[in-house]
Amino acid sequence: MRLFGIIYALVGPTLAGILITAALTMNMFTTNAMIVSAVIGFLVAVPVAWYIAKMIRENA
């Protein structure tokens, strides 16, 4: 669980930033678009971090 938390702390803001950048690239400058992009990024980061942590534990 600790490894998952560390990886999530790195993956969450990264994915949120990527999605916010994508929204800005598509000329979506509203506050709502930024918030939705960030929330989706943080939600998608949960299974990604879980998978990465699982792979690290299995191969360590």
C-alpha cells in the first residue's frame, strides 16, 4: 500500500497535467474543462499506479 501511495503521488499529477495540457491545446479555456481534466487524470491514475506497484512487487 505504501508503494502504491508513492507511485500515485507521481502518476496522478502527471496524468492530470497531461490532460489539462490536452484541453488547453483544444482551446478549452474554461474553468470547468480544467477541473474535469484534472479529476479524470487523478481517477485514471488509480488503476495505473496499482498496476505499476503490482508489477514492481512481483518483479522485485
